[in-house]
Amino acid sequence: MERADADMPPFDMAARWIRVTEVKAPFVLFEFTLGDPDLMVEMVMPIAALFEFRDAQRAELEIADAAVGAFSALARQQ
């Protein structure tokens, strides 16, 4: 079944999100979404690189409940 264009939300290239899913020190595992919440890639990088990536992409940062403690501890080490 095809979706009508009217049913689809507009694709906003400026909308960007990072959702941290897990921490395996010194690495942070996260999902990066661009424009459409259904369109995402999984990425891994050190926390300092993640912060640089977030700033460069002007992305909203969200941390999954299961990763909050480990992410906070890793961020304090920076």
C-alpha cells in the first residue's frame, strides 16, 4: 500500500537528533537521525568526538535511561 504525500510529515533537513544508547568506555554508542525519525544510523565514537559531532551537526542530544549513569560518569572525566 502506498502512502499519500499528504500523510507524510515534511522532511526537515535541519532537524537532527543524537540518542545515546550505550557506553562502553571510552566509547559512546548512539543513533544519529537526520530529518526523519525513521531514518537513522548507529555510530560509535569517543565522548569528546561525540560532543564535537553534536555541535557541528547542531543536533539535539538525548540519553537513553539505561545509559545515563555511564554517560554522566564518562562526561565528568572530560
